[in-house]
Amino acid sequence: MPIQQLPSHLVNQIAAGEVVERPASVIKELVENSLDAGAQAVQVDVVSGGQKLMRVRDDGRGIDRQELGLALSRHATSKISSLDDLEAVASLGFRGEALPSIASVARLTLSSRTVDADAAWQVEADGGRISQPSPAAHPQGTTIEVHDLFYNTPARRRFLRTERTEFAHIEKWLRRLALSRPEIAFTLTHNGRTILKLPAARDREAERDRVAKVCGEAFGEQCVYVEREVDGIALSGWIGLPTFNRSQPDMQFWFVNGRSVSDKTLAHAARHAYRDVLFHGRYPAYVLNLTMDPKGVDANAHPAKHEVRFRDGRRVHGVVSQTLEFALRETRPGGHDVTPIPMTRERVFDQGSMPLPHAPSPSAVRDTLATYRAMATAPSLADMPEQATDVPPLGFAVAQLAGVYILAENRDGLVIVDMHAAHERITYEKLKSSYDDRDLVCQPLLMPETISVAESEANQVEESGDSLRQLGLVVDRTGPTALTVREVPAILRNADVESLLRDVLADLSEAGRSRRVADASDELLATMACHHSVRANRLLSVEEMNALLREMEATERADQCNHGRPTWTTITMDELDRLFLRGR
């Protein structure tokens, strides 16, 4: 065929292929427009999974009568007017493609009223034809109804799934948007039945309630709030305790300047922060908002705006990782008001991935116990006056069970501590602190190791020589696709050098920085801590048990051992009373 100009309606339908993948895509675009319009309440009504009807109503600023038809025109927007605006865009939508694309593959009705208008006005679009504005009954705000999605593109319609599946995607997206704007009320109905009703959250406790409704009560009970700003980058939100974790990364929500995104840099930063507090093969859960200068974020990096690109990804990675690490350090008894692993929920851990030596070092354990005996003997809770408020978070030891668990009493009730897991974390943190306080010692390899790599990896080594030296790795490029490792950190002299270098290069490529050397060192220190910890079936005196409890309260991340297992939990007096039917 000769080169020809495509008709505008066909152009819109092609654009719809990027913007409108399924009904959930329509809901996402329309709700984001409502949020940009300053809505305080958004109602979404869906019929037949969105294939028959999708209606989004808001109480935002509304659209003026003269602009209704223009709103359905391609590349018409009120959010940018120049390249400078595009480089610093702060709104969720900005391209002016969503409404005309939706109108090209469905029957659309747009009704709106501005705050200073005497009446509402309405336009309709069908098959690319837009009607003239006509009067309508409507309060301040905007309502958009989308009927018969893909009615004129049957090939696209055949790719839709069942009603239940399509509605599940809609609900998922709306829940995600509700997490990004807790101050806005959301309502979702399906076939006339209310599925989701989220009132506006005006304070921190109400925000926690919303997070619990969207992510589940278990997460709501096992999350803590974080908030920090560094160099114009602010991070806030809710992170799950390490003892609350998932088998897959399905509860990880990132919002950048209010936009829901999936980003490798942010995911890597969070994974790094949780690196030595999670059980093997488990994933953290979190709802986090990153706020920064829009000029430092490219929101135009993905056709559907699911991804962003950071101007300085390395700095963002550092702020996120450091902020979450600071918060996770306080996952210790008394560090927050959340008790790990409530007894009402069963958790199963695979002990097979936690090899423990058969015999600890006798001298190391003897030294530990001697240290505990030398510590001051703590009083019992019974000796404390009734009005005393300085009872430690873990209380005071009363007994040892089966040579494995320490039973203690605090103000809330019964505390149960896994003494090996607790002492393992204490020893591990001491070893890490001791190692971090020393200068990095490098050791030349007796036989330098030559590694064959891709040319791009060899180029990266030349570009990242300083970063590698800071990690204790001295690597030379000895050919177009050959690298020679000459020095490694002394603590890793017996490590698999090739695997370590390849992992470091992968991290540098993905996130601009790497913690592989530190992680490998920590893994070795964790093994040493496991060897030097108090073993099961070793009887401790009450003084030794109390000393262990006090050390737990002073040790960072003491809520879980090095492998992510919980170290303690509590059964409150109310739970004990219910167990024994007291008061009935």
C-alpha cells in the first residue's frame, strides 16, 4: 500500500491498544483522572466485570461546558503545556490519550459540573463521533460511564477473561489506588453489590485501618510506620515485621509521587534492607510512598505509566535502603508496640534450610554463661510494686521449658523466648559490629583467577573499578571478554570468587551498587554466631535467663534470629483467660 495518513479514529484505536488492555485499565485511567481533579470521594460501579458498564463518579473540580468535547480529543490535556511541564509532571495522567482511546473502543458518556456553574452538561461518544453538550442533572464533579467495552473491536473482546477474573483485576487496581491516597474515600460496587467501602483516613490509626482492610488484618497487626526525609527524598508508609512474610512478592506496593509503580531499583533497595532478617526464600510485605522533586523522575518511561526512571537511581536506592534498615533495627523487644507472631495465627518454618552444627564450641558457651552469671541478678515481677512502670518489655524469667524455651512474665502476660534463636541474633550483631569497626582487609590471591565474561560485563568492570575496590575486589580486564581477580576481602578468601564477582556485576548493572561482599561476609558471621550460641537442652539459671532477656532488649533486630525465625512471642492475660474460659 502507498503511504497514507491514518484516520483519527483508527489512530485512537491503535493508541487504545497501549492504554486499554482490559476493563481494569479503564478504571485505572478514569480514577487517576478523578484524583488529579482533586476529588475527595470516588465511587466506582461495575456491571459484568466491566464488559457491560463501568461508571466512575467523583466530587472533583469538574469540566467546563466548553471543554467537554475537547476532553475527548486526542492529545488534549490541562496538565502540561510545554516540555518543562513534562519534565516535572506531578499529575497521574498527562498525555491526553486515555479518554479518546477509551471512547474509540466503547460507548462513553461524560457528565460534569464545575463549582461555579449553574447546571451540569453532558456529551456522548460512540464510534468516534462526539455529540454536542446537552444539559444534565449532576452535582459538582464528574461522572464517566463506559458501556460495551470493545463492542466495535470483536478481536479484542475475545481476549477478555471471565467476569470474575476481569472484576478481580479491577478490584486489585482500585485497592492499590486506595493505598496511595488514604485521605480519599473509595467505594466499589459490582452488579449492584458493595464490595469495597473505604472511608477517608484522617489520622495515622485510620490509615492503619485502611491498610488492614486492603492488605488483610494480619498485615495490619504486624506492620510499623516509617517516615524519613533525606536530601529532598521522603519515604513514608507501612512495613511488615520480618516475622510477617510471604512466599512470593505479592504484597509489595510502591508509590512514587502518588503514582503506583513497579521499579527494580526500589525493589532491590527493600530486598537489601531485609537481607538478614528474613527466613530463606521468603519475601517482605510493605506499602511505601516515595516523594521527591518530579524533575528527578521520568514518569513518561512506560506507555501505561507502570514504571518510572530515576535521574539518580543510586541516591534513591541509598535513601530507601538506609531508611528501611534504620526501621528494622528497632524490631526488638520494646522497640515498637507490635508483638511479633501473635499466637492466634499459626506459622510454619522449614527447618531443613537451617543447618545447625551438632556440637557448639564448649569454651565459647562457657564464656557466654560466665558473662551472664556476672551480670546483676534481676528481680522477679512479684517483687515489683503494683504501680511500677519500669518493667522491661520481656519481663522477668520464671522457668525454662524442655531446655529450649525461656518462660518469663511481663505486665501483659506470658513471654516465650527461643533461647538459641535469641542468643544467635545477639552473637551475630556483636560479630557484625566488631567486623564493621575494622578497616577492610584485602588479601591477594596466591593464584589470580581468570573469568570469562560477556563484553558488556568487562566494560562494566572498567567503568566500576573504584566501586569494586571499595568492596575489596581488585579486578583487571585482561582481554575483550576476560577478567582477572587479584585480591578479595580477607574474610572471603575461601569464597567462590567467580560467583561472587558475577553477582556483584549483576547488582551494579541493576541498581548501581552492590552489597554482595557484605552479604557474603554476613553469611559467614552468621554461621560463626550459630556455632557460638547457647544450644538446646542446656540448663540456665534464672540469673542467666534474665541476663539473656536484657541483652535481647538492647540488641537490634532481636525479634528474629539470623535465619528469620521469630525469637519470642507473648500470650496476653486476656488470651489465657479465653483459653481457660475464665469469666464465663
